[in-house]
Amino acid sequence: MKTSWRWRLLAWCAALVGGAAPAATLRMGFGDNLPPYILVEQDGGIEVEVVREALALRGHTLRAEYLPMGRLPLAYRTGRVDAIMMDVGEDMAGRGHYGEPPVLYDNVFYTLRARRLRIERPEQLRGRSIMAFVGAARRYPDWLGALSRSPDYVERNNQAAQPLLLALGRYDVVLSDRTIFQYHVWQRRKLDPAFAMPAVDEHPFTRADPRDYRPVFRDAQLRDDFDAGLAQLRRSGRYRAIYAKYLGG
């Protein structure tokens, strides 16, 4: 309770800082479920909580609306929401104001360390069984485009089974964001305390582009307030604490 009270007091004090927009309720569109970034049933997750607390630091209230990712730009254009978490590849420069990204998705290939596999070039994936998230081949055509026609390549929207299937050797390679993979390892251990994730190797193959994960705001001052709140979350250590909360730290 003491920590919660201190945080509310900090948010209230920050909201008094000159230049902030009048307190507002912001309707913001998020994807419809991507643990641990977006957890619809909890109205939370890393991404949602970071945005909510960054806005609260300037006195604003978040009302999250969860939609299929591809519908976010339409919801914004039609006025259903005042902001969207990301533009899903559609240029919104003439329709709104881009903010700083609250999270970055850092995708890597995972393999079992015992296999001693090297993945430094696309051709080193040939002949390997691969499990990836939906849309991965379209996002990384140089690496996965040709492989997507192989029966050994599978894309699944639900990534919860990735650690287990990799541990069991059902797939040679798993493509996942680092945070998502760590979260599902933690959840698997909670479900089955006897589960032990074997040592894995991470194979980075691309650099996360912050421009892919920027929120879009209709109101420039609300964007500025969000950016200021996000910077304060990072400086205070609260940003890291939110990640730790969802990763068992």
C-alpha cells in the first residue's frame, strides 16, 4: 500500500507541472492480445501499463480499447479512438503526432545450446524446422520468405507453446521476441514446477527499429505529455519495475 500511495502522489505532483494539457481521458487502441505486452482480460500488460502510467504522470487517464492489430489505423481515422499504439505500417504523419515508443520488440532466433547451431546467414536456416509468429515471413522475407513454403515452417499466433516445443526438440528453431519468450518460460514453470528450460542460444539477425512501434496521437499536447511521462518512468526506475512484474522478477 505504501508503494502504491507514493506512486499516486508522484503522479499527482507531476500533473501539476506547467505546460501539461488539462487532465483528459484518452481512448487508445491496442492490439487484441499479446502476452505479456497486452493482456486483455487484465486490462494490462507491459505495453498497456507503461502507457497508462506515463499518461497518469501528467494527470491523464487511459481507456484502452483492444482491437485486431490491422484495424488500429481504421479505428483512428474514423474517430473511434484518440490514439493508437502503433501505425501497423501505415504512414500517419499527416493525420496525427508520433510519440516515443513505450516498448520495442526484439526478435531473435532461439535454438537449444546443446545443438550448437549457428544462424548468421539465411541459408543456415535451410533444412531446419522453424516455428515463428504469424506474419514473420512477410516481415523478414530475406530470411524466411523462401522457407515459408516448406512444411517444416510454421507460424502460430499463440506463442505460449514455443519454449516447450523447443525444449522437446519438436522444432530446431523458434523465432520470438526476447520478452515474449522469457514470459512464456516463466508461465510454463508456474504451470509445471518440474519444467526446466534447457540452455538456449539467441541468434540476433535484425535490429529493432523504434519507428515501427511509435504510438500516434491526435492531440500534440497529449503526445508531449506522454513523451514526458515516459521519460520520467525510465529515469525513476519504474519502467524496469513494470517489466520485472510481468517476467517474474
